[in-house]
Amino acid sequence: MTATSALRRSLESARTAVTAEVGPPRGADPEAVRRKVEPLRGWLDAVNIPDGQSAHVRMSNWAGSLIALAAGVEPVMQVTCRDRNRIALQSDLMSAAALGIPNVVLMTGDHPRFGDHPDAKPVFDIDGVQLVWTARTMRDEGRLLSGRRLDPPPSWLIGAVENPFAPPVRFRAARLGKKAAAGAEFVQTQFVFDIPAFARWMSDVRDSGLDQRCKILAGVGPIRSLRALEFMRSNIPGLWIPDEIGRRLRGVPADRVADEGMTMCAEIIQQVLRIPGVSGVHVMAPGFEQGIPEVLARAGLARAARDRPGPAEPAAAGTASTRVTGAGGSDHAD
Amino acid sequence: MTVGQRPAVTADRGGTAGHPGRRARNIAARPRPVRPRLPAWLLYRIQRGLAPNAFYRRLAEWLERSPARYRIFAATEKAVKNEIFGCRMCGQCTLPVTGYACPMTCPKQLRNGPCGGVGSDGSCEVYPDLRCVWLVACERAEGRGRIADLHLLQRPIDHRGWGQSSWVNYWAGRDEDLWTAGDGPAPAIARRAPAAGRR
């Protein structure tokens, strides 16, 4: 089955692409996914459905993706190498295509040590780069890793992830280059809180022409409490939050912290979209998916504005500053 | 993510590999980052002396003709390389292009560079008191002007190769397509000659 990807159209059209993460529930109720994705319809191009995020047991990536699809929101199925070997990975990828899931984001994944089953066997049969490479081979060459033919081949849009802030920082753009060479067409980054550091990474990315081959979606998200700030600082591997963020959150009355966090997130969205080569944003707000439209609205990415030029009209000319009207709407209810 | 549910970092040390700061002697234990014992410049030099030639090819054939000889040779290789690199005998050695830091000691056994979880101090996300082995690899490769090695696309390993002598595989020419430059439009992921399953 050939699935058409609205996210692909958006990325190709030079308008601001928007994706967001929707965490599937720990439980057997499909409504839990539907309730989270339905308010997002029309606000974004696609929702990411994680694959056991942070190595916790959740409803599976493909099941969550199917529920989102049925609710009229295009899914991006995340797949990690943590729990499956190459046989299961290729089967799941093929199945996703058969069920009409049009986008996949492929990554190595968190180690089970950080999850709710630290006693589990970590699989890591292949790594994230090799998984991207495998998917590209399945789609473009119509072959499995074994060399056997797939008929018909899948057609998903292939994405990857990258953390621009983790050491060795100098190597991070080159690592994205490996993913692009393996077949990644877009990348969603780790949370951006440190704009100068992100801009430096983007400069490396542009220097090697990577932003032309692999669209960059900057990861963003609101920090809604001081407790959440501390949790993210100490518990999310590879996350870097500058002190300034904490100072600003502590500088407002306790009942305004959540609001300030959302405003800060909207400002970060506007700032990253001004950086040349950035194609869009990926919003991560675990447990606060209902607030995503509000954050986007404050950033000037309101639902009605999705098809108009983006919010940023910076002085410096660059690829990100010339946003034109894209083909088609972002509302893909069927 | 649930606050307070993360198990203590020491939870599954289990005593299998001794103190976390020491090298992983027990290859049955979970992989943990190992900092190589010898400097990169020396290892690159030794590498030149091990390059395949007619002698080494004949040696490889001679070793493979006798299971006993092969076993003794592989055990020696394991002892030496485990001591220096924390080698786990994947049989498909990539050390010459990773600054002689072994990626199979990464808890995720990544062959293509560091994961996104490296701490801002360079610590491994799984063993925060150890340095990320890929960071060590980058530093060692960069120090010898070999950073381009890390841009190579590493193909998936053949898990039938565990326990084999990577020196024999190297001399027999089975290692030739473990990686590719990946600068063409669509580098092939399949290896022409999978390392394993032929003994």
C-alpha cells in the first residue's frame, strides 16, 4: 500500500513543518490516544508515536500510529533498536507500510537501564544509522538485509534523530551526515534550549550542505514547573538546559511558572525558525499534549496561519526566511 | 517518564565485571566502555605490521585447517585484545577506523558513533562513572589526524562471527567491506562476503 505523506509535502514545500510527540498510554484504552491526537488535528503535519519512550512499556508504536491515523492525524512511527533484532525490525517496518503509516523515525533508542524494566535484555542488534540504512534499502532497492525482494516495496518518508548538544559536539553534524548518507530525509533534534549552541550546530550542518539533503526539525518543548526542570536536567540523557532558563522560571510567581514556560517555548520556536536551514519544529510535551496548540499559537504558528508564510521575517536572508505558501492544507482528516 | 522510578545506577552491576572503573575482563557481562591501554600512535604502527600479505594469508589458511590450532590462536587473540581494548570477540574488528577504541564495549554496541545520551562531561549514559567509548575514539582518531575514519558507514555485523579470530578474518580478506565511505548516492548495506558461517 502506498501511503502519501503530508509531512513529506510540507517538507518539500518550504513552509514551516510542525510535528509533535504524543506518548501512548500505559493501558489498553484506544481513547487515550484519540483524546490526545484529536485536538492537534490541523495544527501540525504529523504526530510522532514513540516506541516505548524512555524504555518504558507503553502501547506499541504501530498501534498508536493506527489509532492516530483513524483519528485523522498523520502518524510518524518511531522505531528503536532497543527491543527488536533485524528480523523483527524489518517485519514491523514492512507492516507499518502495509497499514498505511506514511512516516517513520528511526533511532537507536534509550538503554533499558533508564526504563521500568532495567532487568530486560538490551537487543541493539543493529544501530540507528544501520536501521535508517536498512529502511532505505527496503524502500529504494526493494530488498531486505538478506537480499531477498520485497514486493511491493514500502514508501515511507524516513527520518532520524540527533542531539546537537552532546559531546563530541564537533562530530555531531558529521553524525547527521552519516544518517543522511544512510537515507534519512529529515531529522528531529533533541530539545533545543541553548540557541547559540544550536545555531553553531546548524552552521556546521549548512557548511556541509546537509540541510539540503536532510530537513531539520528543531526539537522544542515547554518546561511547566521547576520540578519538571529539575527532572529533565537530571533524568533525560544528553539534555542541556542553560542556567538562564531556570533563572527565568524562578523569576515569576509560582502560579505563573507554567505560563512562562509556554511563552519561553514559543520564543524558542520563533528563534530557531529564524536560523537558516531549519525547516520546522518538533514539539515534545509529555503529559501536556493538550497544550501544544496554545504553544504553537503563541509562536505564531496558529492553525489558520499554517499555510501562510512563517512567523519569522528576519533581517538576514537565508533559506529559513523565505517561506512560501505550500501546496495543500495541513488538515488531513479523511 | 515517572519521577522517582529510575532504579539506582548500581542496580545491575551484579559484580560480573568487577569495579566499574576497571576494564571489562568478563566478556559474558554486559558491555561497558573501556579506555584502551595502549596509545593510538603505537597501535596504528602495529597495524601496519599486521597488514595482509602472502605470509599472513598462508598463516590464516594453516590455522583454519586445524580446529585445535585455530582455537589456541583465537584464545591468544582474545587474551591480548581483551586486556588492551576490552575486546569481546565479535570477530569483525573495526578498531583500525575507531581510533583503536572498541565500539563493542559501548553498552548499545553502536558501530556508527556516539548516541545522543553522552553527558555534558563526556560520561556514558548507562555507566555515568565511565567515559563514552565513542568520545575516546573521536579524541584518539582526531589526535592522529584520522577523524575521517569516523565518517565511514559501518555495516551491520554478522552475529555468527562472535568468537572467531578477527585477525584470521582480516588476513583472509573477509573484513574488506565491514564499512564503506558512503559518499556515493546509495551505498549498499549488504556485505559481499559475510564474515561468518564459513568455518
